[in-house]
Amino acid sequence: MDAKLINPVLETMVNVLSTMANVKPNLGKPKIKTDEVALGDVTGIMSMVSPKVRASLAISFSKPAIIDLVKRMLGEDITEVDETAKDMAGEMTNMVVGGAKNLYAEQGFDFDMSSPKLLLGKDQPVHHEFSGKTIVLPFSAEVGEFFVELCFEE
């Protein structure tokens, strides 16, 4: 997968977390995903469609990560992955796709975005709408682990 397609998402993910939640994420080793199982406890997924490229992006947060992000960004103390956590996962996904969309536009890609779909629970199936390899970008931070999945249609 071309780095010019991955880098806007990486840049935006780091920017959103550092500016909105004062979190400095560390990228682990990217890998190709071989199944459709969610890697975290709550997942947001969105499609991005342009005349040149069709793709989908999912962000899957571990329970500790999403609970800490709710506290940092909303000032709310929650102990379970509830509706607030679900909304936060959707908003984070929306912010990352929206920010990446602006960077993709600089490369000549004019993406339309869907609304985020949200999944609760580990082992939920994450269905990317397009055929192609799905790359997983694993992140760790003081808040916990989260995973970005990118699927670009071949």
C-alpha cells in the first residue's frame, strides 16, 4: 500500500490525539489484517469515496483507551464502554477521516465521507465495504491501545 495513502491518516491521528486529548501515540509495526475481527472494545468505521479511490477506515479502541479519552476530552468519569464511549469513538473516527480528507485533497483526491458506523464489543466483525488488503496500524499510548485499519480498493 502506497505511503501517500497511509500518511494522511497517520498525521491526522497523531494531531487529533495530541491537540484534543494531550496524548502522544506511538505507532507499532503495521501489518496486513487477515480476518474481520475488531481489535478493540469499540470501533468506528467510515467509507471514503472519490472518483480515483475508494477506501474505508476503522479505528478500534481498547476499553482503557476509550475510557481515558472520554475523561480527557469530555471531563466525564466512566467505567464501562457505554453510549458516551461509543459516541467518542464515532467522533474520533469522524475527526481523523475529516482531517485526512483535507490532506488527501492536497494530493488530488476529493473524497466523500460516510457517517461513522459504530460497533461495540471485541470480536465484532469489521466489514470494510471495498475489496483490497486491510492494513492495521497499531498504536499504544499512556491511555491504552488502539488500532487504525485502512482498506483501499484494489
